Amino acid sequence: MSVEAMVQGMIDTLNEALGDAAKHDRGNSAAGTRVRKAMQATKNSAQDVRKQVQADKNA
């Protein structure tokens, strides 16, 4: 998978989380759980991007 595709996937995940973030701000605690899940997925994706870039640099 290309780094560009990985970053685009992160952007898509964050854009999807925007709706839940708005719901959370209005007091919906279940939406907060979904936001936390999206943030964890983004964190893991960011780490994967870092690893891929490092591997490409060292290749």
C-alpha cells in the first residue's frame, strides 16, 4: 500500500469521525466512544505510515 493511500485512509477515518464528534459535543456519550475508536485507528495508521516511510528511506 502506498503512503499516499495510507494517509488518505486516515483522512477518511477522521472525516467520518466529525459527525460523531458533533454528536458527542451535544452530549451523546455513545458517539464519544466511536470518536475514541476512530482516534485509536488513526494513531495506529499514523504509526504504520511512519514505519513505511522509514522502510522506504532505508531501502
